[in-house]
Amino acid sequence: MTRRTEWPGSAAESGEGPGPGFAAASTGGRTSGSGSETELPYESAAGAGRGRGSGPGFGEGAGRRSRSRSRSSGSPSSSRAEKGEPRDPVEQARNICLRLLTGTPRTRKQLADALRKREIPDEAAEEVLSRFEDVGLIDDAAFADAWVESRHHGRGLARRALVRELRTKGVDATVIDEAVGRLDPDQEEATARELVARKLRSTRGLDRDKRLRRLAGMLARKGYGEGMALRVVRTALEEEGEDTEGLDEPF
């Protein structure tokens, strides 16, 4: 069903284009005829509105007020129609997903949550999400692989932290296990050593136990297990000549 949009007023009524107001503004409300001056109807209206003769800015102000009334008279539905927003929920869902995927990969759950927030019907959302998966625009496995690679090398996150983050993104547990399982244990420990080496200098001057807690706590926040954290921190302190006697106890 096609909905007709009613456009309020003509160009002259809304202040668009030259009308009586334009003539009044440019001639002071009068126009010259064959040797005589003829009163314009607009001049009397201008005088009544201001209490004096029409000034050069009056017609311009009337046009602005009229345009403002015309704009405010439209209903929200007609405004959406003018912007070209689709009415079909499937088309709405498709446009929302394409916008969200522009430049940023997202999981199926992230997109589903966004569609639900925008009150897209479940049937339309399911149709679009399934279609996007079929053509490869949604790929949770590829998302998880890229996430592990980026967050481990960029932020130094260990497996446990990566698993937590991917769960919040709605990635399936099996997909998470496969992605995190590709992270080599030796690489994980090497990253932990790099993190400690960067932090070690800022702990110099503190007592040994405080250094241990600070360095091991940093690794724990990034998802490293207690055993690995203790081993890496102890090795780093020994290399600095620190006495590590008794540091085998859990911290």
C-alpha cells in the first residue's frame, strides 16, 4: 500500500522562492507603475504585524517562520519515509547488519542482540543472519581465530582471558576451544616473560615480596595460571640477582 505524503503549502506560502515578501523586502513594500506608486497587499499585513512599515528583513523572517511551521507539521512516520528508511523488517535487518559489519567483524550473537534492541521481529532477524552466514559475512570461527591472534600479540592475554572474552561475544564453546587451542603453550610462556621484563624495571626498589605480588598479579589479570606466573616471575627476579628462596609457595 502506497502512502501519500501531504506537502503543506506552496513555495510562496512556505517562504521558498520569490513571493510577496520578497517584493516587499526589495522595494520597501511598493512598486512603481506608470508614474504612480501602487500599494502591495503584503505591505498592510507587514505593517499590522510589526506596528510600522515593512522593514527589509520582515519578508525574510516570515519565510523562516513559515518554513519552520512546514517542517514541524510532518509526522514521524512521514519523516522516516522521506529519509528512505525501509518498512520491510527483513530489509531493515539487512541494512542494520551491513552497517554494523562495515569495518568491524562481529559475531552472530552480537548482530542478533543489535537487531533485538532495534525491535526487529525474530523471524526477520533469523532469516537475515542465516543468509549472512551462508555467504560468509558472519563467520564466528574466523572471528575467534582473529581475536586470539590480535589480543594475544597486542595485549598479551593468555588462554583463560581469551576464553572469557570470546564467551562474552557469544562464540560457541567448541569454536572457542579450537581457536584458543591454536595458541602454542611455548608462545604463551614467552609472552608472559616479555610482559614481566617490561614491568620489572618499575618494581625496582621494592622489597622482594611486593615485587612478586605486583608482577604475578599483572600476569594473573591477563589470564596466566598461578604456576606459570610464579615460574616466570621467579626466573626474572633470579636474573636480577634477587634471592628467590621460598618463592615456590603459592602467592
